[in-house]
Amino acid sequence: MPNPEIQAILGFLTQPGSTPWPIATETWLTLCDESEIEELMDSLCAISPPLAPEQHQYWDWLVDQILTRLAAQPAWECMFRTDLFTSLYAHLGATSKSRNQLVQFLAKRAFQEDLQAVVEVITTDPPIDELHVGTALAPLIQNSDLEWELIFPALLDGISNPTTAASILDLANFATRKGHLPAHPAGDMVPHLNLMLSTIVKQLDVLSETQASPNDMHDVAQQVEQAVALAVSLCDSLSLISNESSTPALYQAMGLTHRRVQTEAAAALARLGEADGETHLIEMASQPASRLRVIQYARELGIESKLDPSLVTEAAVAESQLALFLSEPTQLGFPPQVLETIESRTCFWPGYDDPVTNHLIRFRYEMGEMSYENIGIAGAMTFAISEDLGALSHDEAYAYFAGIHAEHDDIYELAIDQLTEPQRIDADRCERRIHDSGFEGVEPVLLGRLFERTALVAVATKDGNSGFVIASAEEIQWINQPPSPRPITAYQAYDIYKGTVLLNTFNP
């Protein structure tokens, strides 16, 4: 007799509406037994797969719930048939965002049949996003008892696919470096790897000269990111294999303008005994975005003493950390041309038991006739924002970074129009303190709670200057905010207040 809950799920998938999944479905998935999940997974492969984008969201949610249910116990205790996962994987189609999760589960469970299935999927029908490939293979790195001979050399059949090549080589490099394999599994493929690297270098050369339109910039950036990732993986592989025939391709890579590829190629050449590679590697320490990696490689090679001492100081390392942060795709995507440490300070910091040294760093981008400048931090945290912090004092800047990530049930803020009647009374009391202190043009914006302290943040003027005033029963804090194309907001002013209180508490 068909399971009524499963039939309801199948009916919802075949005729999705605009409503979310019924709560009853989520409850059933949490409480059902493994045989029912097996039946559900089998049944899913018997109905039409998701085709339209609006259908995918329902299937993705369901797959996530199934895997969440299975994650309630160790993966290796789950005795589900491997083909349940591979069949559903194939059924979902290439555009599904859930496929990598199914492969990831098999990689984590790592039965013999699972590993063989992972290899088969990655080499013949991989996820279309290289990030998803990396996510799917990640559990293999964390498994200290993995039977690597079930993975390599078979997985190398996938390196001809640009979506999978970097992840496969990274996995092979890891296994070789950790001694899980007697030799690099791609050792017999050196000519092919050399050709791949030369081809990638030419591709990056072309992309660096490409004048992309605003509509094409994202696609070009993705191509560059994919090509750089593969070039880096290839350089690492060739250095581990250590075949002299690879030096021409590595010299080509070292001649690129891309700092990361230059660094990896130089390190690979240095490992092969090439003096020019060592020299170039040492020179790359002058580039903040490359500095951390150069220092690491110099230590591995025993040539750390050749580095300029000014480039290995704590402040220089901090500048490198910020440059890498700003280079992330979620930030500005490339490092600034100028970084300058403007102050270093050791103190107790929220979340740390012992004093920690933080560095305030001014950075600047030069983009033709335009420039962009701001202040970031490195140390206890590495962070920067788009709003202009340049007008803040050093104390205020440290306070902002200390306050921005302060999280607790008793730390929150509410917009002024969201206040309850008791909160309104508190806000009015704070506003009177602001007026009594001589501020003008007072416009309350939000009310914050910091444990026992209640504080009002308002826009105001003081001595003809615009800014924010934060008033509580304990103190009044003024934050000057001169005109700027990227002014801070009232919420960031409150972060400064929170950080000020916290730092003063930790550092009386």
C-alpha cells in the first residue's frame, strides 16, 4: 500500500504552487524511519525531474531535508544503497544545486561502492560549478582512513574537464604531500600537464588584454578565476612530480601578470632548483597580496633569511592579510595599490582571553582618474567596509571594528518607529539629555540595547558640524561625520558606541 505521506510529497512536487512546503512534511521527514526515506528516494526517480527554476527550489529543499535527516547519525552507519544517491543525482539534472550534496554524502560515508560512485560521477557527469565539485570532494581530505587507491589514478580521467581539473589535482597534491600515495598519481602525465599549463597561460594572457563591456565583466572575471585556480593546481602538481621537462611551462607561468600564478610558478621552479625561480619568489614578497604565501614557501625552502626584514614584520603581515581580504570576489576582487599601517595597538579584545595586537591600515585604489581610499583592520579580525571611516579617530575606528561583530541576546537595536511604549519612554529620556547637552537639529534614528545600557542614536549638529550623538544614562558620545560620498550610517555609529563600551570595559 503506497505511503500516504510520500504520495503527498510526490503530488506537491508534480504540481508545485506558490506556497512553501507544508509543516507536516517537514515533521514527517524528521520522524520517519530509514526504510521510508529509501522508499521516498526511489519514488522521486519515478516522477518527472525538475525542469523549471520554480520547480528546482522544491526539489532542492527536499533533498536538503533528506540529507539533514541522514546527518543525524554518522554517515558510515547509514546503510542506504549507493545507487539511491547516484540515481537521484542523475535524475535531478545538471542545473540542480543539490547534486553536489548527494556526492558529498557518498564521499563522507566512503564505502568502497561509494568511492567508486564518486569517481564515476566526477569523471563522467560532474556538477557544472567548480565550487560544487570542490565541496563534493572535500570529505575525502578529512578522512584519515581513506582507501586512496580507490580514488587514484581513476579520478585523473576528469582532469580534461575544466570544471573538475583543479579540484582533482588539488586532491592528488594533498594525498601526495601527506604521504597517502607512494608517488604523485599524475607522474606519468607530465607532458599533458605541461601542455595544460602552457594553454592556461596563453588563455590568461588573452583575458588580461580583454576589454570587457560592463555586461561581460562578470563572465570574464569567472573565466580568470577558473583559469588561475587551474594554473595554481598545475604548478603545485608539477613541483611535486619534480620533472625537469616542466621548467619551460613554469617559466611561462612566472611571466604572467597574475600575482598568485607568478608566486606558485616561482615556488615550483625554486623547488626544482632554478635560481631564477627563487629570486623571483623572494621579490614577490614586496606584493602584499602575495606576501603571506611567499613567506610560507620561503620557510619550506629554507630561504626565509633572504626576505627583506621589513616585509616580515607583524605590520607587514597584517597588510598582506587585509590585501587578501580585499581581493576576495565578495569584496573588491583585487588588492589595493597602496597599503599603510597607521597605528598598531595591543589590548584586550572581545572574544579573546589574552591581549591581541590589531593594526589599522589605510588602503587606496587608483583607478585611472578615480581613487578610492578607506581604513581596514587586521589582527583579531580582518575586515573593511565600503562606508568611509577616514574621518574617524583611531579610537573610534578600533571601536567600530570591536563593536560590529558583538553578538548577544542582550545586544540589539531598533529603528525609532519600531519602539514599544516603554522603549519610547527610554528614547525620550535620552533625547532630553541630548538637547540639554547643547546639540541642535536632533533627529532620533534608533534605540540600542547593550546589556544593561539603553542608548539613543540621533543625527545632530555640534558647533556647526554634522554627525551622530549617542546618549545613554551613563554617557554621551559624539561622532563627527563630515560630508562624504560614502558616509557612515546611524547603525555604524551605534557599532562605534558598542565597541567603545566594550573596549573600555576590557581595558579600564
